[in-house]
Amino acid sequence: MTPKSIVPTAIIPRAIVSKVIIPTAIVPKNRAPRINSKGQIEIAFNWIYILIAGAVILLFFVGIVVKQKTVSEQNLATEVVRLLDSIFIAASSADQSKIFLDTQGLKDYTLYFNCEGGVSEYGIKGQGLPLQNEIDPVFAPLEFNTRGLILWSLPYKFPYKVIDFLFLSPQGMKYLLLGSGVSNSLDDFKHNFISAAEDLNPNLRLEVVELNSVSDLNDLAVNSNELLRIVDFDGDIIIENSPIPSQFLNSEVSVVQFKTDGQNKAVYYYKKGKNGNWERLKNFDPVKPVPIVSLDEEDTAKYAAIFSGNDETYWCNMQKALVRLGLVNKVYSLKTEQIINYYEQDNLLEPAKIVNQCRFLLNAQGDQEVNVPSNNINSNNFNQNNFLPGNLNKDLGSIAGSISGCTELKQCADLIMAARRLNSADQLLPDYSCKNLFSS
Amino acid sequence: MTETIAVLFIFFILVVFGIVFYARYHKISSQEKQDQDLVQKAIDITTKVLVLPELECSQGQSEAQKYCLDLTKLRLIEEKGLFQQHLEEYYFNLFSYSTITVYQTYPLGDPDGWTIYNFPKPGGKNKEPTFFIVSLRDDFPKRSYNYGYIKVEVYS
């Protein structure tokens, strides 16, 4: 029988070697301590080996957890932005509505809104993927942290509805309305804005402060880091490179200024300059101001200017509206042809007199002096309302032709004039029992 | 050595089991997420169609009639293929991969309806239809209101 002690150690697993009890009687006395010492070293080595292997495995799982946490945070941020987008779609689809969105959970994150080259981008700064949108005009400050957001939707009409604008106002943002607006023909607009900002629900109420002069502005108490937007209705109260009142230096303040020169309407934006002066933003153009493409009755484009972060984002979102204007205009051009064709048919149900009248109103060549064929039609009415028979198609054509050129005040003024003429013409048609395009 | 190998073997079996379990869970949850996204997309597109200025029943300066489509505009858009003409530069960003059809049910209209936008996803596997009831305003020869529904099919 082979004694245990003479089994070659090379074929015994290392883990077992340390556990083998070797009878001391058959082992030379001088060798016993050496074997014990080797065993002890091996036990220590095994523990180190186990510790290292355990640490590596632990690190591997900790790494997975950390990576997963980062990915989850990024996914959550992306998901939140997608959710915001769905809320924005629903909000802008609800005509003329204000909605409060509780963003308490996002108060530690910075939301940002940008628009360049006709594409909006918004998301949570440094988190997740931003969302890009080429269609919907969203007017909002560039960056903000907030516990709540007011979403305000208004239709942009030119003169027919073109698109819905969505304005975002962070809860707690103050609008300081400066000047009377009388010198700039914006008096009504200012008062309309003040009443529109009011709401029975305090969550939906915009904080508006009326100031009549620069001295009121200088005396105003302001908290540090407060989000402020000064609106200069007179167009000459805020002057480029003039000093900013000292209490505003620690706040997030910016200025939007409306200027009117005859038919030309424009908007300027200012921010805090490095030297403590008002610095005019020139992202849209170094020289030219940003045109306001708005009919007087419909001030949506002016409202949009108040809520926009800067000149570039304002014009970028307005570009989206102008692109859509071209497409909606095509639909109305087709509908005009349809109405004209309808009155060209024989045996219509309407009385012959009305049919003739409508044929004339819709089909006459607009630029010519016209002989009014019916006693029912009062020619003064045409002049008073800037209406020339047969001009519907021409005005729709003028709108289509002026859209691409509307980057300068003059061309935008032509576009506005064409839209006004179209509006007057369309409103008059029902007075003569004729079908109209969009008014009723 | 055998014990170590056995321990490692069981450890790796557990790891592989964990990975397989997680992969299956992840696959199922992302499939559910995709389905949810598709439904949400269908609802978003339907919402957009209902307030589309190209289709809505305008009333001048007043608010447009709710859930009402102008039949004259609808017919013209289908006939001239307006949305298809401007698909790439504009309407794809609005409606993505979808088909939008309007059907008239009272009085009974064309069973094929008016397909105003049609751009199915090439190789798309899923389709989510959404329906919404609308009134249809016809201005010719005299103003009348018909009834129908919009069918928005979204592909993924």
C-alpha cells in the first residue's frame, strides 16, 4: 500500500495540498516546518487571489451599474423631452388656450430652446437627446430652470389662419412693460397684452409690471437671478450702449423693443453687455432689424416677439410660419378658382342677378377702373375697404410672390398690404350674397 | 482545481443566465415601448390633422369650427395631390410615415374616401390605425354639413 506521504505533490491539486495531513512519523523532522510554511504561504496567496478576483468581479458589476445609471438618466431626459413635445403638440392644437405644466421634477435641470436655420432644438442641457422640429413655431426664453411652465397657444392669421404659435413662459418670469405705446401705435397692443396676461387661475397669470418711464425702471426693486423681460413699446426708451440700472446686473434680464416707421414694423433685442451697458443683438443681421409680419388686428407675431429668446430664434420661428403661409396660400388659391368656376356654370340655383354680381366681383381684372354693373353694389364701399373686384386671385398671388423676399422691411410691408387687401375683399363678398374664401 | 472550475462554471452559468434574462426583458420592454410610441405618434398626427389650417372650417377672425373639415379644400388637396407634392420638403416632417384618409358616412360618400397623404414606411412591419369623427362642411351649391371620420394609419 502506498503511503500518503509519497504521493507526488505535483498531481495533487494545490487547494488539496494544504489540507493533506501528512503523518509526521514518516516525514523527516527537518522537512516538516518547510511544508507547513509553504502551505501557509499558499493559503495567504489563495486569499489574495480570491480578494483580487472578487474585487475584479465587483468592479465589473459596479461598472455595469454606473453605466446603466448614466444610460437610464440620459434615456429619462430624452423621454421627458419627448413627453414635453407631445404636450406642446396638444397645447398648440388647442386654439387660444393657456395650460399650466408642472415641472417641479425638472427644477434642478436647465431647459433650453434654440432655433437656427429654420430648425428648432430643445431639450435638457447636458442630458439626453434634444428634440428637433422644423414645423411648429415655439417661442421661449433661451435657457431657464423652472418649477412650472405656462403654455400659451395663439393662432397666427395672415389674414386666414396659417399656423398655431406656442409661447412658453417660465413660472415667475416678469414682464416689465415700458412706455405708453402711443408714439408707436402700440397702445392697443399693450393693453391687449395686459388683459391677455391676466387669468383667474394664478398659475396661468403672467407677472406683468407697467412702467411709464426710465425713472420707474431705475426705481424698480429686483431680486438677484430673477428672470425679467423688459418690453419697450415706445421704441426709444432703451438706448443701445446706455448703462443698465445697477439692480438689474445680477438678474437674467433682456429687452425687446418695438419700432414703427410708417408701414414698416420691426423689433430689436438687447441683452446685458459685458461692460454693464445694453448690447443690441445682431444675430439676425448686423444692420437690419427683424421685421414684424403681422396684420394690425392680429398681434400674434408681436406677442411672439415678447416671448422669444432673441432676434435669431424669433425670426427662425417666424420663417416656419412663412413657409406654411406659402402652402396654405396655395390651398386658398385653388379654392378661389373653385369659387370662380362655380359662378361660371350655367343653371345655378342662385338668382341670375346675384350670379352676375358674383361673377363680376370674382372675375373682373382688379387693376382696371371698374364700372359697377349692379345698383346693389356701392362703389364707395370698394374704395373704403381697399377692395377692387376680381382681386382675390391677384392678392393671393401677391402674397405668394412676396413671401420669399420678406427678409427686409420693405418687402414685408408689401406682403402685409396684400394680406390686408385680401382680407377686405373676402369680408365684402358675403355682403353681396357671394361665396367667400375664409371669412365665414 | 476541480472545485475552482466548478465554482467558476456555476458562476458563469449564473452570469449567462442573468444576461439572457436581461436581454429578453429588454427586448420585450423595448417592443412595448415601440408600440406605445406608435400609438402616441398616431394620436399626435390625428391631433395635428384636426387643426390643420389647410383643411379646417375657417370662420374669418373667429375661431375655426372644431372637428370640422372643409370639403372643398379636402377635395382639392386630394385632386391636386398637394401634400404629396410637398411631401419631402414639408409634410413628411408633419405626418412622417402614415396614411391619412377621410371617409364620409352621412350621406354615404365614396367608400374609398379621400386619401390626402399616403407615405407608408418601406419595409415597415407595424401599422397603428386611429379614427376620429368629424363633420364635413360642403359650401357647394349651398352650405351643408355632412358627417364622416378621419383614419390615420401610422407605420413603424
